[in-house]
Amino acid sequence: MPIVDVTLVVAPDATPAADLAQRLADAVGVALGSSGGETWLRVHVLARDRYAENQSTLAPDELPIFVTVLKRQPPQATALEREIVALVGAIAQVTGRAAGRVHIEYAPAASGRLAFGGRLVT
């Protein structure tokens, strides 16, 4: 049941491809080892003029991607590191961005605090 939010910082005139969400969902699903329909992915676009890094100017190829991953229970230690490497690689490949510009945050465990259709995830 992973839910993945991907926020792309884009140049003002850039429009992501219409199939980007599906390509990312497929690649992220593989990286997470999910079966079909188990990984849900949302793409958000953040215009370059709504993002900044202090005392620096970014070239278009330096714009970041922010990813938040919500899972029933996040992996721990080396399993987490392996999953991060797989996710960064998959997202960088699909988007054409450098892996070093893909930043991943894991949300606290969903178990006991998230409900689907009125049913609490345990």
C-alpha cells in the first residue's frame, strides 16, 4: 500500500509528459517490489519561481525532485538504504534528472493512523 508523492520542480515553460505519473508509478512499483495496483503515486509540479535555495542559482538541469513515501511500516537500516537507492535510480531514470537531485523523505508508519474507505490500516 505504499503511497508516493513526487514533486517536480520545473522551469516555468516546462510541462511534464502526460504519461509521467504512470511511468513513475510503474518504475516505483518495481523498485518497491509491489504487485500491480499496490503502489499509489501522485505527481505534483512546482514552478521554478516557487522554489529557491539560499544564496544560489540553479540551472534547469539542477532542479530537484522531492519524494515522500508512506508505507504501513517503513523499512529499517540496510533495507531502507537499499530501497532508497532503488527509488532514486528509478525516479532519476524516468525523469531524466540526476540521481543527486532526487530527495526522498519517509513519512512515519501509516499503521494505526491512516484509513482507506473507513478502515484503519493496522
